[in-house]
Amino acid sequence: MLHADPLDILFENRNKSYGAYPLRKFYSQRLCISMGVTFSVVMLISFLYLAFQTRTGAVFISPLPDIHIDPVVLAPPQKPSPLLVKPSIPRAPVATVPETPPLIIHDNIPIPPIPSVTELDQSAIGLKTLAGGPDNDGIQNNGNSKATEILAAAPVERKPEVFKRAEFMPEFPGGIEALKRYLVRNLHMPESNLEPGSTVHVIARFVVGEDGKVRDIEIIKEAEAAFNAEVKRVISKMPDWKPGSQNHRNVAVYFYLPVNFVSEE
């Protein structure tokens, strides 16, 4: 075992005539033969190349192209030509104006008095004061109406805006459950010829103002007149709501209220 080849130990009791055993066993011999053959071929090619050059005297060097340099002839220096001065042509005189001198104004210059409102109302506007009768036609020389008529125009009163949707919607006192209890307690079934178990739908719209009061009640989905009147009656008796708000201020907001009347079976 001490003098045995590790390859023989590895392939003990195995087929050594076929497979990896001969490849590994004779690998060194094949490598030496291959290197020897390669070196011999290279030496033979080099020897033949040198022998051919010595016999023919040919040198395999690409010849350089002929370079032709044209001579450059420098021109002799020339004397500077004299400066050509064009004759001056007389120009016509240019018109000038004197500079405006500063005007010094004293404080004691009299200032004409400003016309009163009565004088402006009874006179036309012009460039200077002229004597004459009052301007009774109500139209100045420039075609505009009198200032008194413009000032007398009444300002247009703007109706407060009613929001369809606010940042915080109005709320019935106690919330939506309290609103349901209020409707159940106060709504009464009007007398009608409804069949047992039938339902009547009414949708009302009203405005909750900035002060929380209910106003502008209208029916947008109508039923019989008695049902519409009952819904309006109950809404008009509602207590003050918590008003809606937009940007931290109370605003008027539309509120929609659906009501269902169900006849008893």
C-alpha cells in the first residue's frame, strides 16, 4: 500500500481497460508527446522561413511610399501703401432748439376755488367758467348722465347664497334618529282611498338658514295634495336646526327629506 499508485487504489476492483482510468494513467505521456510535436513543427517552420530568406535575399517589408514636398516660395516684402484720405464733404447745418430752462414757481400764485356740488349739478363740465343758464336737460356736453343720477341709483341687494352641499351639513337637534322619531310622532296618515299595504313616497326640500331656521319648503316629488300638505305642515313646525358651515362660517344649505306613508293592512 505504501508504494501503490493512488490511481490504482481508486480503481481497485473496477474495469481499468475502459473509461477514465487510461485517460488519467497516460495523461502525462500524451502531454509530453503533444508538446514535443508542437515544438518540432514550430522549429521546422522557422528553419524553412530563414533558409528561404537567405537563398532569395527577399525581405518581406512593405516599401514606404514616395513623399513629394513642394517648395514654398516666399514673396518679397512690400512697402506699405500710403493712407487714402477721403476729402471731407461739407454738411448742411442741423436745426436746433433751445433747452427749456427750469421754471421756478412761487408759493403766492392764486389758486382758483373749487366749484361746489350745487354748481356742478346745475352746470355742464367744460374747460373754463362761462356764464349761462342751468343745464336742465340732464345730459352733459360729453353725453354722460348727471352725477346726481348715478349717486341716486339704489344698490342692488344680493340674495344670500344657498349651498347644495356644505363642508358641515345642517343637523337636526339630536341627530338623524331624533329626526326619525319627530316624523313618526307628528306625521298623520291623511284620509285617502289607498289599498291596504300600499306606500306613498313624498320628497320635500327646504332650506336651513344661517340661523338654523327652516324656510322655503317645497315638494319636489309630489303625491296627493293631502300628503304634500301634511309633509309641509310637519316640516314647518320643526325646531331650529344646527346650521351648516363652510370655511368656519354659518351658511344656508338645502336639505332633502324623503317621507313614506304606509297604509295599514
